[in-house]
Amino acid sequence: MTGLQPVDFTKVSMEGAFWRERLDTVLNATIPSQHVRLVEYGILDSLKLPQPPPPLRIPIRNHGMTTQVFWDSDIGKWIEAASYALRHRRDATIEAQIDAIVADLEKAQAPDGYLNCWYLGREPDKRWTNLRDRHELYCAGHMLEGAIAYYQATGRRKLLDIMLRYIDHIATVLGPGPGQKHGYCGHQEIELALVKLYRLLGERKHLDLAVYFIDERGRQPPHYFDVEAVARGDDPKKYWFKSHEYSQSHKPVREQDKAVGHAVRAMYMYTAMADLAAELGDAALKRACQVLWEDVTSKRMYVTGGLGPSASNEGFTEDYDLENDTAYAETCASVALIFWAQRMVNLDCDGKYADVMELALFNGALAGLSRDGTHYFYENRLESNGDDTRWQWHTCPCCTMNVSRLVASVGGYFYSTDEDTIAVHLYGGSTARLDAGGRPVTIRQTADYPWSGKVRIVVDPDAPATFTLKLRIPGWARGETMRLNGEPVDTAAKTSGYVALRRAWKAGDTVEIDLPMPAERIYAHPDVRADVGRVAIRRGPLVYCAEQPDNGKLPVKRLRLPRGALLEPAERGDLFGGIVTVVADATAMETDDWDGALYRQTPAKTGDAKLTAIPYYLWCNRGPGQMLVWIPEG
Ligand code: FUB
Ligand code: ZN
């Protein structure tokens, strides 16, 4: 495998207030409450086979699908999140809950290894007839990730063995051989799960299957999804989503240079491509990832790290089409962008990837989870009229467990290593037990990140050792300083966003980094029509928004931020357990002299106002209300 290796989250203990709070909330509230919902909504019952299937809980919609088809994936994702929780602390209740699921899966599994509870329960003779829409392999991928995580947490193999049998079955049905279906999943996911399995067990057949799915995708003519549509008696021209761009199967993956279609599918696929580029040293796959990265981040990403403006395809549309009040920006897409960014940073150790990983983590993804840990956003608007509310559950609960598995394993995004390097990608109070080429090293970060950019890092190798410590200087940082044992370090000498300190490290060596965090204005490219004449506020890694509860009775949408107004950070111990807000002298458009007119010849008068902005990820925790990320300027 080429490049850096990520450091497992179990090696990084989160101690700083910010991540400790989010992590404890997810462990104590989110993951247990998700199990309650899986029971309440009949999702776990769907594993209890054989039995006559009850009526659908979620009716078939006009595109011929019910999200109930992929309930197995929701269960797999919960097992994964819950298993990560177990690696923080064992919990007999959670283990019993997972074991009960495993017992049901064991009973449900067909003698040939097949295991998809939708098909086994409802359409037993239609297995593998609609890879395009029906998520069979997607479900297998998530269940496999759950099985790997549970095995790693407890050493219990039953679920892993069940899934190994299923994967063997999949490899007999699908593949390049005669008599096999030359198909792949309409919703990518299994590819990255198979790479995880390969990394766990080292069996080449699992990597080969991932390679097959990636290489076969988009090969045509004929297109596999059209062939299977005809075979099941459907007209491929009547495909609801019209184009195979929806599932990124419109051309072979190495030829793709634009991020198109469904955003979560795209991100999972790019993640697997980057994984395979690292495993195989495949330069063409790596190049495709780099080209797609530039496309996504230079023309198709929200300032929050959200992806996909459109609800109709849950994904990408046109360059610079980044509407705010209708933004889809699914939580899953930001979570999956973090996965992809992590793979890219390990391929190249370039800070531009870590910058986006951090952006999506603190903004697009975290916004998906409420402060109490039991309410969610699926769509992440960047502007609200006050009609958005967080929900407790969803007919499509994919985002809930994506955000819990992310937060439960957040320490895994902080570091990576190779035999001679420890790279620090993220900052935050933590203690990490790492290994630089067989030399054990403890790294302690003391920081009040993301509220302050002052970070103190103590490096404690078990025995003096020579290696390179790479420290990321975030792309947003200006005027940063660094000291090593009190001596200034020239941060201008950084390469690709990282300062590399190579030396014989000894216990107690200390690096102090100061990343000044002024609140600053961000402007969008002029072709982002939705943001013309508007400005966003960012401080460090956090994007801010103006939300109604902090801005009095005046509707937030009437606020304007003058170009010259000072943006002042303000510590607010009374809000959300202690945060930094940004305040500014603003103006507000007045309406009291409009006398009911809709139009008139003169613009609205403006009066003085005060603007208070909070971190975007915290919005809509005090009930619905107006919210703006992009504030009109002037
Ligand atoms: O289709 C499975 C998941 O549900 C997708 O990743 C989400 O976008 C939602 O459609
Ligand atoms: Zn989702």
C-alpha cells in the first residue's frame, strides 16, 4: 500500500471540551436512541425471517422504490456505530442488542449464503434482478462494515462469518466469468467495505471483488443496467433518473472528470477509488480522484462542505449552482466527503484535502446532529425562512447513523503515519498513542480548538527516535507562528500545507502552534448566483450563520453586513455550553414606510442593527427560526 496509513480512532483519546462533548453525546444519547428508533419503526423486525411480511411501513413512491428496501443498510450502519461505541467502553446492553440482530441474520441467511432481508422476505425469486435501483450490494456493504467493526470491538466472529459467506456468494453471482452477471451496484458502497475487509483479513479475493466492481462500472455498450432492465421486462428508456450519470456509471470511472449525479454515491465511489489507488498503486485511479476533487471543490461544494444542491437527484447539478434556501446538501454526502478527503490526504499528504476534511467535519456533517444528539437534519439548508425543524427519525434514516459512526470514530481523522512520519491533520485536545516505524510515541495535544488556534503538542517517544512530524497549517490560517522547545520555527517553509519537523525526538519535546483566528469575510465566485452581493463569516474552521434567537425581533433576512464593519469574536459561556460568537454593527432594511406596497421607485431605508452569528453546526437547536449563512452586504 502506498502513502500514509490512517491511525485507528482507538489510539486517539479525545480530551478537549469540543470533541469530548460531541463524542459523549453520541455515545450516551445518539447511539442508544437510534436503537430505540430501529425497534419502534419496525426496522429490526424486518430481519425476523421467515414470516409472512407485514404491509409496507413506507409505501412505494412514484420512482418505484421504498426506502424500506435498504433497511439492512441502516441496521448495518447502526451496528458499526454501536461497535465504535463499544471500543470506547464495553456495554452489555449494546452487545446484547447486536447479538440479537446477529441471531436473526443467522436464521435469515439462505443456505447458499445470500442475505438480503428485503428480498428474502418479500421477493425471493427476484434476487439480483435490479442492481440499478434495489441496493442489494449497498446493503451488503454496510452490513459488512458493521460486521468488521463488531469483530474488532469484541472479537466475536459470528457476524463476520455470516458476511464472509455472503461475500463469497456475491463473488459467485457477480463477476467477469462466463455465467456470471457482469453487474455492480447502483449505489456504490460495497467497494470501500471490501477494501476494509481486505485490510482486516488480507485475502486477495476481497480486494479483487472491489476492483471488479470499480473496473466494470460504466463499461458499455451495452450498459449493464439497461441489459438487466430488459431482462426483467422493464423499458430502460423509462428509467426514472434518465441518465446513468445518477449512479456515476455513465462511463468508466477512470474517464470521469466531473462530479455528477447522486452525491453520496459519488463520494463513496471516490473513496473506494482512492483506497484502490493506494492499495494497487494505480496511477490512473489516483489521477481520476485528483481531477474529480478539483471539480467538486472548485465548482460544486457549499462553503460548509455540503454537497449536492438538488433534491430531485439528491445530488449535483451545474457548476456554481449552489442555492441556499433549497440546498439539499445531505448529511451523508458531507460525511462521505470526509471519508474521501481522508483517503486523499493519505495518498498525497496535501493540506488541501485536510482543509476540506476539517471543513466538512465541523460544518456540513456536524450540522446534521442536534445538540441533544437525538434530532437530525437530512438536508442542510444554508438559509431558512423558519420552516425547517430537526426531526427525530426519517423515512430514510441513512444520515442518522452516518453521523453517529463518524463522531464515534472522530479520533481516526487526526493522524496518519508511515515508517518515518507522523502527520497531524486535525487539532484538538487529545492523547494519541502512535507508532513511527516501530517506535512508539505518545502525542498530547492541549487545545481549546476550534474556539482558539493555540495548540500545544508534547511529543513523548518511548525512547529517543528520529522521525518527521508533519504539522498541518490550515488553509484558513494567516500569520501563524510555531515554536519548537521555545525556538521559533519558520512556517513559511511548509510544503503542501504541512510544516515538516525532522529531528531526533526525545520525551517532552514541545511544539506550540498559534493559528490566529480572526473572524473573516468569505466571498463566493461571481458565478454562484445565489451568493452575489452576499458575504459569509468564517472563524478558523467554523462557518457562521445569523440565526433568529440571537438577533432580536428583527427578521434575520432583513440584516445587511456593511463591508467595513468590524467582525468581533465574543466568548459566550451562556450559549451551548460555551462558544465563540461573532458580532458586528450591521444595518437592517426597514419596512414601516412601505404602506403595504409590493414595489416602489425607491429602495428600502436602512437603520442600524446589531448582528450576532453563531457556528453553523449549531443552528436550529432552539426551535425553528430564520437563518442565513450568506448575508447581504451593504
Ligand atoms: O439510497 C440510500 C441512501 O438513502 C442514499 O445514500 C441517500 O441519499 C438516501 O437516498
Ligand atoms: Zn443520508
